[in-house]
Amino acid sequence: MEIKNIDASDTWKIRHEVMWPDQPFEFVQLDEDNFGLHYGVFDDNQLVSIVSCFIEGDVMQFRKLATLNSYQGKGIASLLLKYIFKTAQKKGIKKIWCNARKEKKQFYEKFGMYDTGEVFNKAGQEFTIMEVLF
């Protein structure tokens, strides 16, 4: 497994397939993608997991963490999160946050993130805002 910087457009196929298969492909293409840092995990040159990071000052939001279904449960998303947390710390980031699907909350808690209690719905999915401070 290898983690590399990728283009925003490289994330869209996995975002769509894993996170929003019932939505039009354009649903996963964000205007702010042009301003983000995008990372992918490759297995034998196949992109299998992605995440997008957006930094404002000393705060980073990561979005659209997704791993192909056939690669889930193998620690790949954990590897990617550890990588972006380490990268954030090197950049002097003081807070990392994300909009987590409610059913994934326990996954993020393993990384020291906590639920802020702010909840919202998007396209029929319930999300909670989670964060960690450094």
C-alpha cells in the first residue's frame, strides 16, 4: 500500500461508488475541491481509498474519506487517517474536524475525535460533526 497526493478528479469515482451511489455523479464534485489537498491509497497502482483535506489557518477539515467496498475492513482508512493527522501536525494544524456519518462515529473516536453534538441531514443521511484538538 502506498499513499500519494492525487488530483481532486481522481477522488470522484470512489466518492460516488462508495458514499453516494444513488446520487448523480456530479453530486460528489465539489466546487471547493480545487482548493483542497487530496490523498489516495494505492494497492498495486489501483486507487482503493481517498480523502480530501481543506485547511483554513490552523484548522483542517477532512471530507469524503472512502474506501472501495472490497478493501474495507483491512485498516486502509485508518492508515490514511493516521497519515493526514501526521501531515496536519507537521503543518501546525491545531484542530481537525469532519462531518461523520452517525454510524461511523465509533471509527473516528478511535483517533481521539469526539462528537461535538452538532447533527445535520444531507440527502437522507444523518451526520454529526466530530473534531480533535492538538
